[in-house]
Amino acid sequence: MFTQVKYYQPYNSPNDPCPPVRVKSYQTPPQLYIGFQPPNLQQFSPKQALYCGTLWPAFYSPYPDPDGRNDDK
Amino acid sequence: MWYYEKKLQYPVRVGSCNPQLAKYLIEQYGGADGELSAALRYLNQRYTIPDKVVGLLTDIGTEEFAHLEMIATMVYKLTKDATPEQMKAAGLGAHYANHEHALYYENAAGSAWTATYIAAKGDPIADLYEDIAAEEKARATYQWIINLSDDPDLNDGLKYLREREIIHSQRFREAVEILKEERDRQIFF
């Protein structure tokens, strides 16, 4: 399944001074995967396109992660 | 030449006076990966790149100035009526001493913008790869500022700007593919 966020588990020492973040994430937005934009992609309505910052859902990248699994907070 | 449209590319709303957030946001105004660096980098590269991608650099470089204007509006609104005490508490005391409420091309740490932030190698692939990297770095900077910000109105604009970095990166990646393609080569059967 395609996801725009990837996760990894960094090493945590028992002597780390800060409370450990056990799972870290990084963004992998759609432009990394698409290559040349294919013709006839599905389009947002004009209003939705302005809100999203792009005309095409295939390029839309919500941030923060809508699944709410961000590690940083 | 350019035509100027007297409106912002995307509406800017700021929820509260927050000079602390302005201090972080100024990174996108006069920082290494900010909108000024981006605009000047792309527009300057146009002269020494194959004709096929000159228009793309013009379009994206121009849009970066529209983003610069949005960031300026955000920073201005965040600091507009802040007292000297509020500026000092936000770490902007030194800025206030030099600039009062004026905007300045500097990064979040207060270092003035410098042309050494941008490169022009003259090699089309090297320059476009630089541009892709610049877009990804600007995207990351928007992420970190969104993480620092607790102003939902402001974040709406920042999320829009982050998405535009993604589209720009996509277009630069396509430009590299255009230059790689062997379209002009003779084909023999």
C-alpha cells in the first residue's frame, strides 16, 4: 500500500537523557514516485484545488500525517 | 518583464500577534532554503539552460516571488503591533534595535541573506538537481515550522506553500527527464 509517511525504529540507549522516541517518521510525498505526470489525471474542483495547493489528487500531500501517527509530538 | 496582480496567491490569515512565530517564519523569507533564495536561483539559471526548460524556470521563479509576498504578509501580521517588550521576549530584541518592525532578509537565527545561498553551476543537470534539493529542503522547512506553530489560520497558508514545493519538485524532476530523453537522435530501422 502506498503511504506518504515511512517509519523506523532508532536505537535507544538506556542512558539517553531525554525520554526516548521509539518510532520516528519521515515524509515521502508523491513526487518521488510519479515520474512524468500521466495525462488525464483526476482533478479537484477549483475551490478544493486552491485549498489543497494542487489541481490533482495524485499530487496532494496532507501534512501533518492525517493518521495522526506523527512521532514528533 | 512581469505583470503584477494586486492580490496574494493564497489568502493569508493570522490568528494572533505572535512575534516568536515570526522569528521562525523569517527562515522562509531570507534563509538559505527560503523563497527569496529560490526565486533568485531559478530566474538566474534560465540563461544557461537548454531552451526546453527555460519557461519552467521562469514560471517557478515567478511563483516563488508570490510565495515571498505571502511570507512577508504573515511575518508582518505576526509582528505588526507587538511592543518592544514582546519583541524582546520573542528573541527579536536585536532585530528591533536595527529594524523596528521592518522586515529584513534574514534567517531564523538573524543572519542576513547572502548570495552564497544559491548556486549557478552552468551544468543543466547539476543545476536542476540543486533545484530539486532546494524544493525538498523548503518542504522540510515548512514541515518544521508547522510543527512549531500553534496558529491554525497561519498553518493553512503554510500547508498550501508546502504543497507548492511538492509540485515544483515534480516539475524539476520532469525537466531532468526532458533533458535526458534522446528525442533528437536519429532512429535507424
